[in-house]
Amino acid sequence: MPKTLPAPLMVNLTQAAALLGITRPTLYAAIERGDLPVVCMGAARRIPLEAIYKFAGVQHPQADTTVTV
């Protein structure tokens, strides 16, 4: 039986590049320009999902965003 979990609030850089349909070097350039914020947690770097939607110019889905696994 599938489980329903809340969608992640942040994604790693590889996931962010895939969601945006861009290469990692292009993503790093956007980060360096200040176009995308990065949250550092120890050695891990994450990008808030809301920032990815804003960067892509699409509206972030609001309530009941879930992931079925």
C-alpha cells in the first residue's frame, strides 16, 4: 500500500537542476549570481522548493502538496 508523505521543503542541487531542466554548472552560475538561495546544513546544500518555483516563474502549489511513495 503506497504511503502519502508531505512534499519536501528543500531539494539537493542535483534534484534542483533536474526540476529546472538545466545542467549543474548552469545551476551553480544561478546560485553565484544570487538568483537562487542556498541553505547550508553542514556539508549539505539545499535549495528551498519555493525558490525553484519562483526562479522558474511558475506558481508554487499551496495546500496539500504531497508525494506518494
